[in-house]
Amino acid sequence: MEFSNSYELLKELKKKNLLKNRPKFWWPGYGTFEVVLGAVLTQNTKWENVEKALQQLKVKSEKLKVEEIASYDPVYLAELIKPAGFYNQKSKRLIALSRNILRDFGDFETFKENVDREWLLNQKGIGFETADSILCYACGRDVMVVDAYTRRLLKKHGYEFESYDEMREWCERGIEENWDKLKEDYGTSFNLCYARFHGKIVEFMKKR
Ligand code: EA1
């Protein structure tokens, strides 16, 4: 694979048809509170373990509503999310996050429309990657998530970055500068290319 900017990288990945068995915007439950839960649960563990934790949660509450999580007892929630590891800490953080969503926004739909990166980064246990995952995949914003897979892929091709934000900006810049070409590739109705771009990177790197 050869590329000199993120648009060329996206084009290379696009050829590989990596999302054919995935939801359109890659993350299961795109646009729902389930993504918020998954984004926190996936910290320091494998996605397969997150899926187990989410499955156990869904047995108790099929819709995974923010109101429910906010009302759970931390010991009970910890038991349900055990497969994802660091369960006591994640339980407390998910409950606090859910309560803060309800306190500051009233409901999940209002949260989706109005939350920003700063609010998310002020929550305990939410760093850049988690915040951007929530913005992109739960709230439907055009934000690129970069993660360990992205760092490893770019490093392999000679691109190294000082910080998370520098890597994210590299990914977004190449897309923005080639927006016209991208529209031709995908058709005029195309949006949310960052959701698919990051999804393609993860699917590509998981196999290596
Ligand atoms: N797969 C590996 C995933 C991941 N993080 N890491 C994943 N699939 C859906 N995901 C969401 C988040």
C-alpha cells in the first residue's frame, strides 16, 4: 500500500472492501447510547470482551437506555460488565457519565445534538479516543477517531506523530483537501466518511 496523504490511504483501503459484513457506519448500534457504553468498555481490552459485556447488559435491559444505566447500583453493573475488565472502575464511570448526561442535557437525544468535545473530556475516564468515538459514532459528527491501530498503520508507512491531535489532524486534512474528489468517488449524498474511514482501518489492522 502506498499513500502520501489520508485521502490516498482511504482510497487504498476502499479497494479492499473491508466493511462488506459490517453496518453502514461500522460501529454496531451507531447513533445510540450503546456506542457510549462500548466506547468506555473498550478501554484497555479487546472488542470481543466488550461484545460479551454488552450482551449481558442487553439481557437486563434490551434498549440500553441512559436512564437505566444512571439508576443501576455500581456493584450490580460491575457484575454485568465483568467480561470487559476493570469492571469496578468502568461501572462507576458509566453510572457517573449517564447521570451527568441526564443532569446537563435531560435526555440522550439532546445530548447527541449538543454535547461537545470539551464536555466529554471533562468526564472522569474519558480521553481523546473515547471522546471522539462518542462524537463520531454515537452523535454522528464528522470527527475522525484515531487509535492504536491507526498509529501502528501510519507508523509502518513512515508517519509518526507527537500527539493524538496531530495524528487526527493529519487524517482529517487529507480528506478535507480532497473533498471534491471524495464526493466523486462516493456520490454527492456521501457524508460521515470518517466513521467508515476509521472502521476500515480497524478492520484492516485486526487481520494483521
Ligand atoms: N474492533 C476492534 C472494534 C474495536 N473498537 N476494536 C469495534 N468494532 C465495533 N469497535 C466497534 C470498537
